[in-house]
Amino acid sequence: MLSRAASSPAGWALPAPAFMSYLLMFATGARRTERRMQDRPGYRDYQKRVVRPLS
């Protein structure tokens, strides 16, 4: 299976970026960090100004 995946890089064109996006948004603790940041002054304004991709 691994040799087949290595010989077909086009097969990773969609799953790899989708998997990386998932890791960056959910596995890195972004939501947990946002919960901690809620108490900081100015964070609500920051959330309104910055759009979170694929939220």
C-alpha cells in the first residue's frame, strides 16, 4: 500500500492538504487556546476582525 501511495503523488493532491488543515485547526489545540484567551482584554475585538478559515 505504501509503495502504491509513493508512486502516485497525484493521489495525495486533495487528502494531504485536507488532513493538514484538520491538524492545524483541531489537533494543535487552537480551540483550547481560544477558550483561554476569552478572558484577555481586546480578544473579542480581535475575533471580530480576524476570520477563522473553515470555521
